[in-house]
Amino acid sequence: MFERSLRIRDFQAKDLEVLYAIDHICFPADIAFSRRDLLIGLNQTGSIARIAEIPDGIAGFILARIEDDRQGHILTLDVIPSARRRGIGSMLMEDLHRLLKLRKITTAILEVGTGNLEAQSLYERMRYRYIETLYGYYNGNEDAFRMVRLI
């Protein structure tokens, strides 16, 4: 486990290219963020971007935004393949939930590909519940489940 050497911190502008590369490792090109969309997501009002850093560099990140005064929307959770199954995704999610709670956000939502069973399992363990299926959510090609959790 990386727990002792892991540091979760805020996004810094110098992280952009690494986050872009990680997103393209974690997701197919037709689902991964373009550089422009990632930059917009990171810098828009209400965005929360947290970085999981290990001694070798960035192991993952989470990007969310506050959509209204009561809902946080998780846009992506990315962990590099060599760092998976070590609790990093859970730690990023827990850190985000803590920040949402501090801001008095009561609900978190996310979308996950219907075929992404590993991510679905993580979200289920974190008490997210399925609320609907979004057909063709990913560029009209792949369906997604919308999941929700009360903070």
C-alpha cells in the first residue's frame, strides 16, 4: 500500500500535461478528455481537482465540479495501471467527499461505463447507488450508469 508515501494535494498548472497523459492511459481516445476540455474542466468555477502523488510522480487524480449549491459531479477518477488496487482511487474519493462535505454539498453523482466493472465495484463499495442508464453516453457509442451517493 502507498498509504505512507502517498500525498493528496490540489492541482497545479504544471500538472496539466501529466494529467492529460494519465487520462489517455486510463480511457480510450474517444472517451478521454481532449487537452482543451481537460483544461476547461480544471479551471472552471466550482471545479475540484485533487492529485495523488507518490515518490515516483503522479499516480492518479480526481476531477469534480460543484454544479449547484447541493451537488458535486465527479467528472473523472484516473489511477495509472501500475498503481491500481492499492487504495489510491478510494483515497481520492474519500478526500473529495471530505471537501464536498466541508462545502455543505449533500449529494455526489458520477457516470461510469456499463462495461467498467472494476470502477463500478469501487463506487458500490463507496455506497454509490445506480439511478439510471444513459444510453450512448460516451460519444453515442457506449452506455453508462449514473450513480449517486449522499455525502
